[in-house]
Amino acid sequence: MKLDERLMLCASFVRDGIKAVDVGTDHAYLPVYLVKSGKIKEAVASDVREGPLSNAKKNIQKNGLSEQIRTVLSDGLAEITPAQADDIIIAGMGGELIIKIIDAACWLKDSDKHLILQPMTRAEELREYLCKNGFYIQKEKACISCKKTYSVMLCVYDGKIRECSDKFRYVGNLDQDGSPEAERYIDVVCEKLKKKIKGFEKGMPEYDSFYRLIGILKRENDLK
Ligand SMILES: C[S@@+](CC[C@H](N)C(=O)[O-])C[C@H]1O[C@@H](n2cnc3c(N)ncnc32)[C@H](O)[C@@H]1O
């Protein structure tokens, strides 16, 4: 069984032999892969809607994994207990929703728990939230799937409140990664910033800070 690059990257961040919860699982592709490949023995596949959860159940049954993967109808982590979850995967959702889900589950403030996060939008807001709320981004990698770039973050709570520079908000530490995927991610961020900048006049604080940031990210000041 193969996953796309995005879910494959999420899977690679999961620790061997732990209990995983996939929040917003939809078809449960990720937990099915993790258990079927032998990386973990049990998982919870959860979703807030009946429809996706029913897709998950069908896929789990089809793969003969009903004993190992439990499905739970849950808004975020509301119906999940800390004992069920060592690694918590929240993928394929907007950054704002991911923040809401983390914020509502205070038991995530535990250094034994690993959060594996893959925002579809507003990654910069998510990074800022993590910095300001004591979560450390231990690892972040980018991938390309169906010509789109994504980033996956592995986060652990250590209680330290961190400064979040503009650069960190937009690309984390991906500028030090050096992989073609990370470089592509940075290019896409720069393109978005260039579009944003058009809404501001030269000399306005927003214009100046975005301009400066693009220069830092592209390691040059080539904005025309
Ligand atoms: C685009 S799918 C992503 C599926 C899979 N995680 C992936 O990355 O491919 C988003 C899923 O999140 C679920 N979802 C949305 N809000 C949620 C919430 N508050 N709690 C749990 N699941 C939620 C949706 O029902 C949907 O199945």
C-alpha cells in the first residue's frame, strides 16, 4: 500500500510502536498504512463527520484492521483520551482549525506527546501559535505532491515561549534544509508574499516588512 508524498511524510514522522491518533482521518489512509506496514500496532482514526468516518470504517474493514484501528466520532480531540494517543496527527486542514484543535486539548502540553501537523493554509499562523504556546518545532520537512508543496511539522511541548521572527513564521527552519522540496516551498511562499505586497504602497510598514522578508528568503533583493 502506498500513500501520496504528503501523507508519506506525515507517516515518516510517527514513532515506531506507539499509539497514534489521526484527527480528521477521512478515509483512514494514514492509520491503515501505519498499521499495515507494521510501524505501529494500534491507532485511532477520528473525524468530526459521519460521512468521512464511514469511509474510514470501510477502508479499515477492507484491510482487515478493525481490531487494531478504532474509529471515533470526535470534534478535534474532544473524545480522545491521552492514554489513546502518543503521536497525534492533524493533517489536511487549515492552520486556524489545527490551532483550534490543539488549543482545546490541554493534555497536549506533555513532552511525551508528539504532534505531527500538516496545515493546508495559514502555516505562518500555526508556527506563531506554536512558538507563543510552548510548543517546539523539533523537525519540519517539505514535500511536493501533485505539483503542490506542503510542509509537515513535528512538534513537542516544552513550555518555553519563543520569539517568532517573520522568517520563522513563513518558513520555519526550512531555509536551512537545503532539499529541493524545501527550496520549492520557499519559492511558493515568496510568490505569495509578492502578491500580498501589491496591496500596499512602497514605504508602508507592511510593504517594507514583506519586501525585506522576500529578500531574506530569496537571499537577495531581487523584487522588481
Ligand atoms: C481534507 S480532509 C483530510 C484527510 C486526511 N487527514 C488527509 O490529510 O488527507 C479533512 C478532514 O478533516 C475533518 N475535520 C474537519 N474539522 C474537523 C474537526 N474539528 N475535528 C475532526 N475532524 C475534522 C473533515 O471531516 C475531513 O474528513
